[in-house]
Amino acid sequence: MAARIQNAAANNALATNGAAPRTMQQLIKQMEQEIAKALPSVITQERFTRIVLSALSTNPKLADCTQNSFLAAMMQSAQMGLEPNTPLGQAYIIPYYNNSARRLEASFQLGYKGLIDLAYRSGEVTTIQAHIVYENDFFEYSFGLEPKLEHVPAKTQRGAPTYAYALFKTKQGGYGYEVMSVDDVRTQARKYSKAFDKGPWQTSFEEMAKKTLLKRVLKYAPLKTELTRQLEMDETVKTEISDDMYDVPTVYIDYDDLEELDEPSPAYESNEPNEPNEPKETIQ
């Protein structure tokens, strides 16, 4: 599989007899068998291919990315069985500009719902959640020998977001949680994300906050090796394709966002209810 995809992308520009280079869409259709081999049983090859082709139509700049980086991001998503760039919020293929090489390259990024899905699939957790706390909610937490976490959403007029938290329970009965104030989330994002001033951190802050807390709390969960490797694939750019994308080295380059998003991306639309039907969360 690796050689076939690499050769297809590398030789694409060398079209003979005056034929036009193959488009990204044509390459994806050509690689349907390899996609099917990479996918787990949770999604069919036909559905995954339609989703990827739709992503290219929705964001034409993805088609301007280097073919190897886009195909690598696509295969990362396929290997994990996550749908990229859909309202499910599982994963995203995002175009970034490589200042050194002066070209667009595709980055694979996990969504917070994809993190939750992968954690459940691991079989080690029975519950994993992330929530936003608003200023009029009842919220108490403490750490130590008798930790406690209790969240009762306000029935109306919940106000501005104040905290984000994530929690898990294992099938053995253990649990863990992590809490951060909204100010602390923003401080961390400014420190570690070059894209904080634009993109999803500005258009879909709550979803990005949930993802941040999930990644922090999963550090304390009893993770299997596969899930640990999947988490390491988040926010990576790869320019090679392999039967096992975990083995492909990540290219670490100083990336800037391709562009600022004027409107929230559908992939990051909020699903956080601001209504009184949100469940009460209590751990103690």
C-alpha cells in the first residue's frame, strides 16, 4: 500500500502525452482498496471515501495541499476509523502553510468527540465526558484524599463560561477528573497553540477547551498502547504513507494558519446545551 500511494503522488506531476495531472479526487478514488484495508469495522470504505471527497469540495484549499500530506492525513483518519471534517466532530484535515517550504500541507487533528470515541473503543473506560461550566451553574470540586466533583447546570440564563472539566470512570471502578478555569485554558492555548488568535480557538472555543481537558485527564487513565499512539497523532503533519501510519515520522515545522475563519466551521459547531435538560454530574 505504501509504495503504491507514494508512487501515485510522486509521479502525478509527471503526466505523459500531455495528459493533465491527476487531481486529489482521482487519487482518492484510485486508493479505495488501500483505504478499505486501513479502515476498522466501524465505518465502510464507501462512506469514508464520500466523506473525504466532500471535505475537498467544502474546503477547496485542501486540494491545494501537497498530495502526500493530504493522503497521509486521510490515512491517519482511516486507520483510527474516524470521520474527518463532518459535524460529528471526530477528526479534521486542516490546511496549513509551511513557511519554510512555501506550500500548503495538510494536518491531521483529533476532535474532542473523536477522543471520546477512541477512549470508549479501548474498552478500559465505562464513562468519559467533557463539559463547560457557566457562571450561574452550581459547581464545586476538590482534590486530595477525598476528591469531589459536582456540577448542576442552571435551569435558565446560565451566563458566561467559567470552567471546563473532563472525567472518566474505568470498568474496574476507578475514576479521575481534571478541571481548568476558562482563563487557564486560554493561557495554555496562547502558550502552546500558534493558531490561538484565529481558527477554532476563536470560533469554537468551548469545543477546543473540552479537547484540552480530555487530553489532560486521559494522562491518568489506564490507557492501552494503541490509544496512547492515537493521541500522539493529534495535530501532526506527515509526508509519507505506510501500512501503519503510527510508524511514519512526524514533520515538525513552524506552521501558521492558512487563514482566519470569518465564521465557525461546521466541523466545530457547538453541541454544548445551554438549556435546563443537561444532566447533573457528581463524583465523590
